[in-house]
Amino acid sequence: MSTGLDRYVFALAPLAAAALWGGMYVVSKWGFALIPPVTLGFLRVALGAAALWLVVAGRGGAAPTRAEWPTFVALGGWVTLTVATQFVGTGLTNASQGSLLTVLTPVFTVALGALVLGERVTATKAAGMAVAGVGTAVVLAGQYDLASVAGGNLLGVTLLLVGSAAWAAYTVWGLRAVRRYGALRAATYSSLASVPMLGALAVGELWYLGRSPAELPLTVESVSAVLYLGLAATAAAWYLWYKGLEYVPAGTVAAFFFAQPAVGAALGAGLLGEALGPGFLVGGALMAAGIWIVSVERADAPDPTG
């Protein structure tokens, strides 16, 4: 049984995951220019799944039984849909569209958590989500021309909406798997299950583009992008995201997703020399306050793993 402090720390694990995903904004500047989006998504998940499997194998974890595989394959389907639509959608839209639509994921997660799991949307949780959402919008308004959101590629916007909903589904339907099998095992085998699905899509993409795997550039930028996406934004982040689900409801975990664009903006300023908008500090403070309100609401909840 974990201590109260351990439970609180692990409940904050999704915040670390959101920070790692924030780094994808910078990495995608390299990756999408060098590797087609679905193929990059396949390489990302294949590397991440391999890293997770090595950890499970090193700990002597047992392979899933025949009865367990359908659960992991279903979650792998949500992973495949998320990665494919998110990466292709990002390639078709502008930065403001991508950032705003991505933060709809917490909204979808809270709604699905209530519908599928019967989680209560308390006044405190709703208020915290609203404050975090406003803070995120203030950060994005300082970074991008939000007037451009209405323009752009309709297919790309649609794909990003599907990707946000798919990740919410992976979160909500994964909760029972996490509580039953543990975060590491659930993240590992759902990722492994998605590899052949994404692989088939990547083959189709390369065929459509008339390219072969041998033509993919092997540069410092492309290798760095795949390593970050695979090891940090997939293996580490997906485990941390599911680790939070061991301790708090899906709707509570969702609030941490609001941190992603703020981290992306900060890294863009530090690594790409981009200017932070005037509302960054105000928006970041509101976002942090909203996340704190939602997380504190569950700080004294019973330990479901104990």
C-alpha cells in the first residue's frame, strides 16, 4: 500500500507527461520536415513500445494471457487512431489551430469519464477546469494569431478533433486496465499492440507518396526527433499518464493536459528564440491555479490500489 505522500506524488505524474508532450512542439519543427507524419508516428510508437517492453522484461513481467490481449489490442486501436490523426492533422493545420484543438482533450476526457465511468463532475472540478482552460487560452492568444483559427484546412481540423477524442478514449477506457494490470503493463502492451497497426498505415503512406524506407533521411535532426518522440514523449510520458490513473479519476488526470501548450511555448522561446506573448505569465498562473484546484480535490481520496 502506498503512503499518502506517494499517492499525491504519483497523482501528479500526468503533469510530467504533459511537460514532455510540450516538447513535441519543438521537435516537430524538425521531424515533420524530414519524415512523413504517419511514418514518424510509427517510428515514435515502435521505439517507445520497445523501450517499455525492455523495462517490463527486465523486471521479469509476464506476457499477457490470451484473455488479456483483447483489452490491450482495443487500447492499441485508440493509440493508432490518436497518433495517425494527430500527426497528419498537425501537418495540415497551422500552429494556433493545432494548439487550441489539442487542449480540447481534457473536455472530451471529462465528458467520457462521466458517461462511461460514472465519474462525478463536481463544482470544484468544473471550476478548476474552467480556470485552467482560460489560462491556456491566454497563453495561446499571446503566441498565435487566433484569428487564423477559422481559416486553414478543414480536414486537418477534423483530424485533430478526432485525435483529441481518441486520446480521451484511450485515457478513459484504459483506467480499468491500469487499475487491474498496473500503469507500466497497460502502457507497454497497448503500445505494442498499436505497432503493427501504425506500421500498416506507414507502409500505405510511403506507397502513396512514392517513397521507400531507404529514402528516409538519416540526419542528426531526424534521429534526435525520433529518439525524443519515442523515449520521452511516448515511453516515459504514456507511462506517467497512466500512472496518474492508478490514483485519481480520468477527469482529474485530464486537467494536467492544459500544461502542454504552456510548456511548448516556453521551450519554443528557450530553444527556438521565439518571443513569449505578454499574457504568458498571467495565463500560466491561471493554468497552474486551475490544475491545483482539480488535483487538490482528490488529494485525500482513498487509495484504489491499496
